[in-house]
Amino acid sequence: MAPRRPTRAIAERSPRRAKGSTPPVTKPRLWRVCVLHGPNLNLLGTRDPAVYGTTTLAEIDAELARLAAAAGAEVRSAQSNVEGELVTLVQAARGWADAIVINPGGYTHTSVALRDAIEAVALPTVEVHLSNIHAREEFRHHSLVAARCVGQICGFGAQSYYLGLYAALRCVEGSNRVRCADPEAAPQE
């Protein structure tokens, strides 16, 4: 089954509409996804290819843009090695994005500030990792940000980002909005 294309319509409103007049015209609006890359991800393609692969960050961003456009969406990507800059980018996403896809890199395991920012903006957020963090060193097994995300995708190389984008778009298109928007609303198993 082919994925459904996310759509949203925004009505152009006039101050008052006369009775019996034509309804407001709607125009489609793109879903917007903020993609954030944490520390050292600017080195992709050359940093430990056995773990992280040979795909560069620029190639990942280009493919995300292509996939988003094909789905009727838009992505804006940013990378930072600085924790505070990533927090600022998460907070700024609240003003324009419908969802966030984030690879916090090493901050996955250490950043309470990033976790709190994700919680504060209340946007559906998908955590992604190129490698399977659960199959690596013990200290990488726990993610501080995962509890504030709608899901985590890891271990599929660059595909983790593409799957993360798909998951984020599915959350914002409405078919699973409540569960995706509020991790605490998910049914307990």
C-alpha cells in the first residue's frame, strides 16, 4: 500500500461572508519538518564508516528534501556540535515546524536540556540514529530524550533518517495524531 500524501488546507478568511456567497478558497499548505543533527554528524562519510556508513550529511539532507517534496512536505535541516544551539533550534521549530526528526548524537545519553526542550515545544519528535545504539557500548543504551519522543528509529544507517521522516509525517497528517502528539497518551502495554 502506497503511503498517503499528507495534506492540510488553510482557509483564506474574509472578515464577513455574505449569506449564500461562495465559501472561502482553500490552498494546500506543506507539512514542515525540522531535521536536527547533533555533534560529529558533520563528519559523516569519513568518521568510522564501519559504524556510521559512507553517506555524507549533505547526501542525507538532499535525500530528506527529495522525499519530503515527493510527500508534499518541506524539511529544513541544521547541524550543531553545541548543545545549547540544538536546544535553541528545537525551541525555534515551535514557531514554524509541524514535527521534528532529531539525531542528538552523543547528547542522546547526556542532555537533560535537550530532553526538556523537546518536551516544552510539544511537537511530535522522532529520535533517529544511524547505528543501533542498543547493540553498542553500555553507556549508549539509554536515551534521555527518547521518553519525550513519539518513537526511536536506530540501526538502519541513513535509512533511519528517511524512516524517521516518514514516521513524523504520519504523526502530523492526523491518522494517529493523539498518540503521536503526546507520548504519555499512548496505551500502556
